Amino acid sequence: MVVPRTKEAKILGFDAGRGRRRFGKKSALFVSSEAEAQEIDTTVGLKGSKDVWVHEDPMYEWHLHNDGSTNGQNIDTHHYTFGASRRYANAWEAFERRRKDKK
């Protein structure tokens, strides 16, 4: 996780190995590559110009290593349940009727 420490870093972003990284309206960036995170920390992080703060997020790491599933704790804001609904079932049945009628 990369958090801006200065106003300039928040507005302008910073240069990293993959090019210019910008925060936009977000308060943090999540970097999935450990090598890229170390490079950011070395160049613009606390070991470099101190424009950003780089920290390992254990929840995000768990999420990356477990195919994006939730760990049972992180189920609030970004937890979605996809499943059958009556509206979807009716639409599917109507689609199947139209398909069969064409034959």
C-alpha cells in the first residue's frame, strides 16, 4: 500500500518502474509486486525523497495469494454476492422461449 505524504505527491503522483503513478481521488495505491513496492520505497518513499509511505497490508496480501477471495473478516464494503434472482430467471426463461421459437 502506497500512501502520499505530501500534497505534491497526492496531486502530481510519482514516477515508478511502471511509469507515472497517480492517486487521483484515492487516498492510497495498492501495488501487488513486492519488487515495485521496494523500488517505490527506495526512490520516493521514506528511504528516498519521503513523498510517499509504503507499507505492507496483510489483508491485501492474503487476498492476492488466495485468488481474490475474502478471508471471512474483510466482508463489508467490497463484498458482493452474485446469485440467481427472480428477475434474472424470468429474463433467461424468456430468452430460451425466443430461441426455441426460432427453430
